[in-house]
Amino acid sequence: MEILGATLRVCVDDLETAVPFYERLAGGRALRFERGGVSVAAVGCFLLMSGPESELDVLRKVAATIAVKDVEETGRVLTGLGARVVAGPVETPAGRNLIAVHPDGSVYEYADRHS
């Protein structure tokens, strides 16, 4: 399993107000999409999310998104190390992801990208 990087998850009240700041900070344009009633903007190492509080409460439980080369392989490695995969792998607009709970109780999203 190869870890390629991490994305910081940021829940914001107003995505339209937050995006310009993060675009300037990260030096790039945001990739926007909707997921389960939540508006998302990915810019640099930041994943900005805005939407219904009930949805954001769930998203706040995930500490970070970790980029990996292959989600299927990652799931096998995590399970072998004692983690519990609680969702996925599933397709996303950019690739595939899964959610895993580490043995210490930390929750992470692991994601790969389409080639």
C-alpha cells in the first residue's frame, strides 16, 4: 500500500465565500461536485464541504482523506492490520474510496484516482 498524500477536510458554512480564500491559499482552482446533499470543493490539499448539519455531523467524524494508489489493496492491508472497513470501496467523481476505522478508533477516508 502506497500513501500518496493527505487532504484536510474542512466543513464551512458558506462554500461560495470560502472557496476564493482557499483557491488563493493553495494557488489553484477548486474542483466542485455534490455528494449526498453536500456541496464539495476540492482545492489543493483542502476538501471544503457545506450542507445540511445532519450530513456534516457524519463527515466531521472522518479525520482526513488519505490518497492511495489502489483502494482495493489498501482495504486488504488495513483489514490485515486490524482496521475495520465500514464503507466502500465505492466509485466517486474522482476515483474510488473507502472509510476505515483504525484499531485506535480513528476514522479515515482512503481514496484513489481514476487513471
